[in-house]
Amino acid sequence: MMFMILLAIVAAIALYAIVLYNQLVRKRQMAHEGWSGIEVQLKRRADLIPNLLESVKGYMAHEADTLAEITALRTRAQALGEDQAAERGRVEGMLSGALGKLFALAENYPDLKASQNFIDFQDALEETENQLEMARRYYNGTVRDLNVMVEQFPSNLIAGMFNFVQREFFELEDEGDRAVPQVSFQG
């Protein structure tokens, strides 16, 4: 009888460990899925940037430094992967700031502000920034859930045995960088 009770306890513990392991796997996969959503939006933004820069080059010949900064930040951001989410967020924030500066400089070029290509790129970039914000929130939520399980007892025991690790959040460092560049061409 005692053997059956001991066997039942061991079986219950093993079953609980399996449930915790499966929850950790699910949370890790959700974090990968969340990062994939961020990657899609970052790629979309990165693909828009060369065309945007090409559309402003003819108008903004005196702003070569800003255009070069945007190109360099775009290249730097694309070189960072999922395992460098915090650094990627920092560089992407700098890129957002440089794009905001570009739109602010565009105010000095009436012909550029009236260009339908420029307006279309600005609208597409704004939509991408909005989608990126939603993807960032989803990803950070999944990372939070995974990190809690990796730290919380008793799931931390299973996480440690199977090398589940905490992930970095994807955040922009400066609150000002969080804002979508808003430029109004009316008026």
C-alpha cells in the first residue's frame, strides 16, 4: 500500500513536471512568434527606407548627412538578430528619431511636401510604425510570460534542467522615440 502511494506521488510529480515543461515550450514558441511579427514590420520599414530616401534625394541635396545617417542606422539595425532584442530596440529607436528628423526637414522643401511619392511613403511608414507597436506589445507580453515561468518556483527547476533562459524585451529607450513621426502637410 505504501509503495502504491509513493508511486502515485512520483507519478503526480512527473506529470506536473511534464505540464510545466510543455508550458515553457509553449511560452518560448510564442516569444519566437512575437519576434517574427516584429521582424516582419522591421523588414517592411527597412524596405521602405531606400525608396523614401530616393524620393527625397533630389529635393534635399543639402541634407546628405541625414540621409547617410538613416542608411547607416538601417544597415546596423538589420545586422542585429533576435538574441539582441534590447540592442535592436535601441538602434531602431535611433532610426525612428532620424526618420522623424527627415520628416521635420521636409517642412523646408515645399515641392517635396507636395510630392505624392513622398506622401505615400510617409503614410506607409506611419502604418508600419503602428503595426510595429502592436507587434512589440505582443512580443513583450510573451517574453514577460516566459520570463516569469523561468524565474518562478517550481517551473524554474524545470527551466534550469532544460536550459530555458530569459529573453530580452524589445523596447525603445527614449519615450520621445516611441512616438510615430507626425508631419502634417496641410496648411
